[in-house]
Amino acid sequence: QLHYRMSCLSFWIWSFAFHCMLVAASKKVTEGTPPGSELLQLQLEHNVGRQGEFVPRGSIQFKALKSNSGSFVQQNRMTQEELLSLKSMAESESGQVYRLRALSKISEEENVGYISTTAKACLLVQAGLTETITIHKDEAGNVFGLSLSISGHACEQSTPPAKGLPAVFNTTVIVSHGVQGPTPDTQSFIQKLDREQRQKEQGQDTRGFFQKYWMYIVPAVIFYIMMQNMQDPGRQAE
């Protein structure tokens, strides 16, 4: 009898625990993605089209808030015509620049125009399309800037042939977050002003002890010094 009851109790305990696990799992699924971890995208364009026109390049994906890096997804491999256009810019005597831009959005309903960056086309060609793109975000998570970094500082006289260039970018994505500076403690200052104003209205004297009674303290100290000198004339003679 006792063994049967213990078996039934154990069965109900395990059933209840299993039910709780199912409820917790279903709740986790229904809650969805935690705030700030949803993926955002920036659509990139670059000026390798005919006569320097901007054409789609791909997109950058990164988390809305809690991320210091992202990933670049190239839309299509660069065509031979685009590679020739890039090489032509790199070999230009005027030192043409490679331009990269993205459409920045403050919200889903509002567009605020393009954010852009530039780099020497010859450096990008010499680096074999290896680059680092940095996304700059403000405290609210809005993208306000874009920067492009390429290894090297000076362009060489000869550039690799267009056929030797890769058709896919080797891109590292960094997400830079804005840091909020210190803010003045205006609330405490306002409370202090209110407290002083109430004390003045109530006629309370907020001065310190010495400020209140200095006219009594100073004469007493002088009188004490004079008395000490009068009681010890021998010391004065010495």
C-alpha cells in the first residue's frame, strides 16, 4: 500500500515538472527575439558603374544595439566591366577616389538620406579589395556615419591587372557606438535653491557660527591676549 502511494506521488511530481518545462519552452518561443538583438541592414552602393554611377554592392547586417561587429553580404560578384572601371579609377593621374554610400534610416517610416565615405581607388585595388567598414551609431542606436579603412598610405606606380582582381570583397565590419558624456546634476541644484528660498521666506539665518558671532569672538580673543601679556611682564622684558 505505502509503496503504491509513493509510486503515484513520484509519477505526479515528474508529470508536473515535465509540464513546467513545456510551458517554459513555449513561452521562450513566443517571446521571440530579445529587444536590441534584431538584425538591421544597410544597403550599400558604390561608384563603379558607367561614368562613375552608383550601383548596388550588397548589404551590411548587424544587431540593433548590443553588437560591436557585423557582416557584409555581397549582392552579386563584380562584373568584368565593374572591375575595369575600378582599375581605371586607380590608374587615373588625378587620383580618383572610390565612393561608398548607404541609406541611413532613423525609423522605418523616415529616410534621412545617404551617408558616405571615400578612399583612394588605387589603395583598394592594391589591397585586393580587402577593407574594413566602420558603422558609427549614436546613443539611440541610429546610424549617422560610415568610414572605410584600407591598408597602405601611398599608391604604387603599377596596379594589378583587372583580371587578377577578385570579384568578391573581403570586408570586415566594425560597429562603433556613441558614448554619452557626463550630464550636470541640475535636479540637486534646483532642490538646493528651493531649500534656500524657503529658509529665507521663514526668516531662518543660514550663516555659520563664526559669521554670526564674530563681533563677540574677536574682542574676546584680543582681551585674552592682552591679559596674558599683563600677567607675564617678565617674559616681555626678556
